[in-house]
Amino acid sequence: MLVSVDYHKDDWAAQSSLEELARLSETAGLDVVGTVTQKLSHPHPHSYVGKGKLEEIAEAIGELHADVVIFDDELSPSQLRTVEERLQVKIIDRTALILDIFAKRAQTHEGRLQVELAQLEYRLPRLTRMWTHLERQAVGGVGLRGPGETQLETDRRLARSRIALIKAELSDVHRHRELYRSNRRRNNIPVIAIVGYTNAGKSTLLNQMTNAGVLSEDQLFATLDPTTRRITLPNGRPVLLTDTVGFINHLPTTLIAAFRATLEEISEAAVLLHVVDIAHPDAPEQAETVREILAELDVLGKPVVTALNKIDLIESTIDPGALAESLGLPGDFVPISAERGIGIDLLLERIGEAIGESQGLEQVRVSIPFERAELVNLFHRAGRVDESTFDESGTHLTGMLPRRLLPRYEPFLHPSDSRARQGTRTPTASEI
């Protein structure tokens, strides 16, 4: 049975949030037999719903033979204890449900560690309800006051020790990831992070663009562990595409903190590819949720290309661009269908343009002698080659290069480009 309080906590309608909770429940392998909603100015501080509504839920549990009640918010330890004592069935809140799904979907050692860390940090303040029958001294008593500790204190101490151990292991993961990122920076291979709401089609898009073979199902959090694949853009530029974990409304803060090592891939990305399920009735709310989480990760300043996915599911008379504007989605969007491969070529072109803008590319013409072949390779890797010719003097390239690399090509610039750069350079102190 699902329970929700409608108190206008954000732009999401209570019914939409309940429908999403039902999908989460199904993903976790549960059958939903009923829903209960109460309109309040705010959740009841002790029992989430009012006492009368709690009695109504208790009666419905008996009638519908429900053995689990799921609340559409994160319950405080006192709320959890109150509803458990009254309803006498298993109580799960939205956070615990999401953590359970993540625990089932994590495949890598790193993913399992991150989920376990989030679960421990969530459960630590709620251990009291789990150990009320053991809230007594293991040793000691009247006339025998020893150094004993309660079972609850023992359990908390063990949990904190495990949390410290997992954080140490994740620190090692962070160091390994930083080595990979350092290699990428040296090789000048930009990273494109695919972000979006869960089930928006990120994994399907990655498979369409790279043949990655990532699990793609019509389920929430179908994939959890990140996947990175190398592709070549239409302009010849190699890039790395990274599929990140899907976001969701009220994503637990403990989960964001635990997955920070994985989410660092987003902060290192040159461009964010935001995939929006344009056919979903809550598309604007889902897009806003993604932007809020990106703001929490402090990456909103990065260039963003928005892919309006599943356009094959909307009416042909609807203009996707006008629809995106009416929904308040940011500009520079590309209508696509990841499932049917529609719009992928245009999307790749837009990504290439966004990378150029993010790296400050400048149009140049260079003539590089054959003995400096490493500069030709660097031009292809870090820039964009529009034209390439050869003669007895060497390789002649026309295209875009990052401004930071221009000093290395200064001796080989076309005379007109060299004079233009000299005319715009900042004079030195001695010249002044």
C-alpha cells in the first residue's frame, strides 16, 4: 500500500509522485494493492499522516491483505517508529525503497560499496527502532556497574566502523579515477556526460551511438554502474561518452554523497548531454529535477546539449522545438528517438560544436613539416580538421584549434594568420 501527503512540497503533483512511487515499487518486485493520500499543510511530525488517517490505513491493510506500506517521503526515526507500532507491518519510505533498488542493480564492486555506504548512513539514526528489545546492558546491573555497553551502542559502533572502512575504500577508487582523468587530460580527449531523469532513454542512446550493449529496459534505474565508450564525432574528433546514474525526484542526499566518486565524471565533463523524455507528461518537472541535482553538484556552468528523446511517441503535428519552449526547457535542443535512431547525426554535430565552444577553438591554417608529425596528430585529437592537403613541404591543415595550443603552432601558421595574431597580441612591458 502506498501513502502520500499532498502538501505542495514542489511542482510535482501528488498523483504524479504516487504514480512514480508505484513504478519504483514494481521495479523492487512489489505488487501495489492500494493508495492513500491526505491533503495537509505539512506532514504530521509524529505520524506523517493524521491519526484518523492512520486508523483508516490500518483498516485498509486488513481488507486488502497488504504486508508492506510505502510512504512517499523520507520518514524521520520517530515517524517510522510511530507508524510501525500502529500498523504492525513492514514500513518503507521512499528513500529506503530507492536504496533497495540500487542495492539490487549495483554490479561492480564500487557500485556495491557506494550503495552500502548510503544504506548505512540512512539506517544509523534509525537503529533505535531495530534494537528496542535489546536496550539494556550486556553486562552489569544493580551492585555490578561494569563497563558494559548496550546492544544498540554496539550496533552503532559497528556501523560507524564499517562506514569509515567503506569511505577509505572509496577514497582509493577516487585516486584511481583521478589517474584515468589525468590521462584523458594529457591526451586531450573530451568527456561527454549523459545525464537525465531515470528511464529517459540514456542507456538506449548510448547503445545507439556506440553499440555499447548496455542493459536498456523500460524500468526505473535499469542501469546503475556508469559505462564509458569512445566514439568519433562527424568532425573527426574522438570523445568519451559516459552514461551516468539516472536522477529522480527526491533523490536521497545520502545517495548523492555516496555516489560522489561516480558523479565526479559529470564535473570533469566538457559537455553535458541532457536526455529528456519529451513524451512524458511530467517532462518539465523531470528536467527541473535534473537541473536542481546538477546545481547541487555545481556543474550548471558547463555547456549543455539537450536531447528531446522519444519524439516518435508524440503526435506528428506537434513541433518538438515549440513543445520544448512551452515546457521551459533550455535552448540548443535536438529532437531524437534513441530507440529508432532518429536525429543522432545532428545530435553528434551539436555535441562537436558545444565542445568547440567550451574549449575556445580558433580558426587557423598551418603548414607542418613531415618531421613534426606529432603536431598533426595533436591537431586531429584536440581540434577539428576541416581540410587537409599534402605536398613536398609537409602537411597543410585548415580547421579549429584550442587557443591554449596556438603557441605550439605559431612557427607553422599561415602568414596572414600569423600577422593577425601579432596584431591582436598584448604588448610586453618592454614594448610599452
